[in-house]
Amino acid sequence: MASNSAVPIAENVPLPQAPKRRGWKPFGLREQPFFEDKDRAFWILQSAGWAGYFLLRILSLLSNVPGDRVWSYVLHTALLTATGYSITLLMASAFRRLIKMKPVYTWVGSIMLVGVAAAGFSAIETWSIATFVNSEVRPEGLRLLGAILFTVSLLIAWSALYYSINFFLLLEEQTDRLLRLESQASNAQLAMLRYQLNPHFLFNTLNSISTLVLLKQTDRANAMLSRLSSFLRYTLVNESTGMVTVTQEIETLKLYLEIEKMRFEERLRTHFDVDKSAMRAHLPSLLLQPLIENAIKYAVTPQEEGADISVEVRRDAGRVLINVSDTGPGADAQYQVRAAQSTGVGLANIRDRLAQAYGDNHRFETQSDITGGFRVFIEIPYQIEAEEPK
């Protein structure tokens, strides 16, 4: 008879993993843009350039120099490399000052500096040849002229590269500074347009509260004041960014409409139809509030039965489509008044804010039906993160 013996089962013990190897990053080249640290970039290019100069001269000499004199030529080339390295460091120090001067001073100063540096380099080269290579050789004639021309060409090439890189970096800095200034100006313009809304809305609401107080309806006045406080607190949360999600904008509209419903009660009927896929889209804060205020002024107020106000938000691929409509009067004359004047700063404000935020990448249209109703259509790009104005 077989016995039921317990067989121990080995647990899945995790095997030790080898530590991840970090890729070699010479001079930290992959950690940041190459020219982000200009001093670091200069030393890398300076060292690499003169190291290349040393190697090229050594390779060119090895095939033409007897074996017993190789080290003399290596020492001679090393001295020339060190001389060039040191002279160009002094030139770089002078160029940093010359590049900030007027062009004529920069050109004259640079040419004179290259001439002096070439003379010094040639003098050291002549001494080095006589000391390490051949004491009987004295560069003269075409040989001397060729050596001087080579030295001058080398220093001119180094100077041209130095100025090219630095002018490119200066141009990039000026471009970045200009973009920052444009962004700040655009943000200031958006803020100014946004601030136009609150005083107008406050005037209407405080006027309503004052009326309720005069009519001794203190409970309703207190309730309206409390909702006004909630509305302003909600809008101030997004004061610094100026951009909110569709969900936040709809919640702000509902807070605003709670205040207006206390004035119009059943005469004000609202409907919201928001596509779930569009809820995360960003748009300028309080963009739709002037449209609702406009609808209340021209659709709800003049009609005894009031009006319906509908807000519809849809997402179509990379676009967000917004419709704000009402069932107010739709006569042509009334439409012209609404389209031209709106609520003082309403429609004009929205046009300006859309232009600031999206440039030409948006649509803004108004439409009226002769049988009644007014509609505003807005189309903006779908953005799930707030972007800087364009």
C-alpha cells in the first residue's frame, strides 16, 4: 500500500540579477545638449581639435622621417601642439571681448590678433626645428613663406570656427529670449481679456443681490451671495494657468447658472450634452460663460416664457466641437444686435481669446434662425495638456 508522503516543493526563489550596466558617457555627452554648457563644449572642441592636429602631423612625418629621428620629430610636434593650444586659449579670451564690440572693431582686432599669434607661433616653430630636428636647418625663402601661410591659415580657420559657433549660440539665445517675450506678452493679453469678464459679471450679480435686499428677500440674497462666492473661488483656482479642462469649464458654468436660476427660476432651462471623450480637452477658462450670459440677456430676459439654453461638446478626432444655442428670438434685426454688440465684451472677447490661444487653428461662427434661436459654434484643437498661446 502506497503511503502518502509529503514531498517538499521548492519555492520560486528569485535569482539574483546582475546590476544594470550604465552606458559609457564620455564627458557627459548624452546627459545634456552639447552647447548647453558653453565652457564645457569649448574645452571638448579645443582639446579634440588640437589632438587631431597632433595625430595628423605625426602620421604625415612618420613616412618621411628616418627611424633614429622619430622621437625628435614627435617632441617637435608635441611642442607645436602645446604652443597652438596655448595661443588659441589666449585668442579665445580676447575674442570674448571683441565679439561684443562693433563689427569694425571686431574685424580689425581679430585680424591683428591672428597676425601677432601667427608671428609668435612661427618663431617658436623655427626655434623648435633648430633645437630638436636639425640645428643646421634655417627656414628661409619658400619654406619659411609656406610655414607662415600654413600657420596663418590654421589660426584663421580656428578663429572662423570660434566665431561661427559663438554667433550661432548668440542667435539662439536671442531667438529664445524673443520667444519668451512673445509668450509673456501673449499670456498678458490673455489675462487682460479674461479679467474683462469678471467685472461685467459681478456688476450684474451684485445688482441682482441689491434688488433682492431692497425687496426684503434676504434669504435669497444670502443664497445668491454664497453661490457667487463659490463661483469666484472656483474660477480663481485656475487664475494662474488660464487653461482648464472641459469638465472644469462645465462645472463653472453650472455654478454660474445656479446664481442666474435664482433670478429667472423656471424661465431659465439649461441642457448639457458633453461627450466623455472630450472631457479632458483643455480650453481657455471662462471661455463659454459670456455665451451663457449673452443667451440669458437676449433669449431669457425678453421672453415671458423664458428660453432653453443648450451646451453641446463633441470630440471629432483631433478637434473639439462646441455648440452653445438658445431658443430666443431669431429675427434678423435682433441677430445683428447680438452678433455685433453681445454683452459689451462677450463675443469680441471670445474671438480675441481664441486668436491668442490658437492663432488660425480654430473656428468661431454665429448663426440665427429666422424662426427663432441663436447658435454659437466653436472648433478648437484637442489638447489634453495646457499649451502656451501661439
